Amino acid sequence: MLAFSNAMRQLDGAAAHLGLDLGEVAKLKEPDRIYEFDIPVAMDDGSQKSFKGYRVQFNNARGPYKGGIRFHPQVDLDEVKALAFWMAIKTAVVNIPMGGGKGGVSVNPKELSQSELERLARGWVQNMAQHIGPHQDVPAPDVNTNPKIMDWMADEYGKISGDKTAAAFTGKSLEYGGSEGRGTATGQGGFYVLEELAASLGMQSAGRRVVIQGFGNVGYHFAQLVQRAGYVIAGVSDSKGGVYDANGLDLEAVMKAKQEKGSVIDYAAGTKVTNQEMLEQECDILVPAALENQITAENAGAVRAKIVLELANGPTTPEADGILWSKKIYVAPDVLTNAGGVTVSYFEWGQNLAREHWSEREVLAKLELVMKNAFNAVWDTHKKHGVELRTAAFMVAVRRIVDAME
Ligand code: NAD
């Protein structure tokens, strides 16, 4: 399944409701620039290996290209293009003055040592340094990239360009100019959206069951937040499988098992389920927080949640969207729900350029306002036009991008 063609179908749906002409739609579908390059890396054993690197700069009508860099064996041009396009939609949904871009390297980072990983990260920057920068294109972390990797990248960019602001990369460590609240921002933003959506649907939070696919940076922080707010975390999974307990999991014990033994399935209690079964477990809120194309025409009919809260990018295919909506399951779309990360990245960029450092309280207050305003714009469009939330979010964003392009 190709992520980019799914993304274009989502765009077509919104464009039809907005009455855009074919020329406008064609312009929205065309990335501004695509970079593909080989990154040679000297391995610790003296050999040399080459990895395929990518950056897609999709649309900058509303501001510098913005979007993460993914290190994963599945990374290819189709995926990076889809993710870059979704970034342009996302920055417009939350109304921050940024455009959309994305990058990646086709690599399994778990097979590299720390020094090999550092050489790979710096190699990516050596290829892209001429084409990125604080006012041009500002990358950030994504799957398998983290503050340490962003620090290496920002350092390499500074060495090559002479830039001292560190604003060419976000998601850096606090020591290197990162923002308070960035590490947890995506989960936090998703939590604000969940609370707004639950209130709009007349659902109470206390005791609601949550199942989360993916227990990484985003999934884990989100789990902690919702548990503190009174939700019950009934299931979590990672690439090896999942664990479910309708009465609730001990999150810290699950994390300990993952850190010590490698996976959430090593947690001693609960029922072990496959990744496929995890999506079909009894719950109120299902949270895909791993990769694309997880809820499809094959399994959407078996989803038993009332809300699908997309923290991953592109987890639901267009066919699955149709099936879920026909069952009156609300999908809180990725371009809204996981936009907390890019919003705090935008705050980090602004702090770097202004040489400021905001408190966590300040960051969270600003994030809450951005996420709630975005939710309200999407909810109002949903109500006014009778469309599901993804089409509503795309309608809000596409209108803003088209206005900026004009
Ligand atoms: P991560 O690498 O920290 O975690 C990914 C998790 O998914 C890991 O626990 C991994 O084991 C698990 N996983 C992989 N394949 C799986 C499968 N088939 N089934 C179940 N679990 C699986 O990555 P992350 O930063 O948490 O990103 C997760 C998702 O959130 C991605 O789609 C990413 O694009 C999206 N996202 C991340 C951010 C951010 O700020 N990091 C922002 C917006 C969106």
C-alpha cells in the first residue's frame, strides 16, 4: 500500500468539498523539491557501507519547510513524500507559520554502534547543508531519531554553515538549545485533542479504556498522561507484539520489561496478543502510535473503539476511514492529533532565533491554546459540512495553504 496515493486521496476528498479547481489541486500535489542521495559511512570494523538518504521539501507557502527525519529500513521515497505532504497539512491545521517537509534514511539503526550512527547523522547533514537552514528548511526527530541525533546534526550544520543559532534543527537536547516540553509534546497535544473530542461527544474520561499500538517516544508519554488523567491503559504493543489487561496495566512495569528484556511482551502479567489482535481489543479509545497503514479495509470492521486517536502518521487507509465512519467511530486525524510535536518544534525555533528559553509552564500553556483552537476549527467544519474529522481538518488546512499560495 502506497502512503502517498492514500494522502492524495485524502486531499481529493477535501478539495471536492472546497470546490477547488483541478489546477489548484495539481499544484498542491506536487512537491517543490526532492533530494535523494547516498551516505557513505565508515563502519567500526574498517569497512564502508552506503545508506540511502532523502529529503522532500513539499510546500513552503506558509513558511520554512518543517518536518522530521526518520531512520527506518522501510523508508523510501513514497513514504517520505507522503510524510512531507502531511506536514504541510499539519502546520496549516494548527496555523503555525511553517510549511511541510520530511526526510529519512533507509537503515536499521539498531544494527549500528553509536559512533556509526553519529557518522550517518552527520553524513545526512553534509549532503543537505546547502538546502536547509533556519529560514529555509528546519528538520526534527521522527521514528528512531532523538535529541542526541538532532544535536549531532545541528552541530554539523553549524560547522558547515557558520550558523550559531542552532535553529536549523529542532527536538534538540536542552543543553543544545532544545525547548522545555518538546520530548512529550506530541503525546501532550494528542491528550488535549482527546479531552476536547471526548467533551464534544459527551464522554467522560474517568475509567475509559485506552489501547495503544507503539510504545516509543509518542506512545509512552501519551500513556503516562492519560493514565494520570484517570483513563485505564488496557493494552500496549511494540514491534514484537502486545499485552492486554482490561483492568489496566502497570505502565512503569511494562516499560521496565521493555528496557530490560526488549519488548512489552516481556511484562509478566496480562494477556499476550499479536499486533493485529491488539487493534481489535475491547476499548473506548484506540491509539495507533507506530507506523502507517495499520488500520485497513481488512481489519477496520473489527475495531471496537468509539474513538481512534491517530498519534502515528498515516495509520488509517482511506478505505478503513470509510468503514470506521459508517460505524460512527470518530477518527481524530493525525494532522490534528499529533501536531503538538511540530508546534513545540516551532516554539523551539522561535526561542533559538530570539535567544530565549521559556519555562515548561509557558510552553504547555501556549501548546494547549494552539491545539484547542485547531480542534475547534476542525470540529466547526465537521459540524457545518457534515464531513468526518479528517476531511474537516484537510478542508481547514487546504484553504489556508491555497490562500497563502495565492
Ligand atoms: P519511536 O521510534 O520512538 O517509537 C515507535 C514505536 O512503534 C516503538 O515502540 C516500536 O516498537 C513500535 N512499532 C514499530 N512497528 C510496530 C508495529 N508494527 N506494531 C506495533 N508497534 C510497532 O517513534 P515515535 O517518535 O514514537 O513515533 C511514532 C509515530 O508517531 C510515527 O508514526 C511518527 O511519525 C509519529 N509522530 C512522531 C512525532 C514525534 O515528535 N516523535 C511527532 C508526530 C508524529
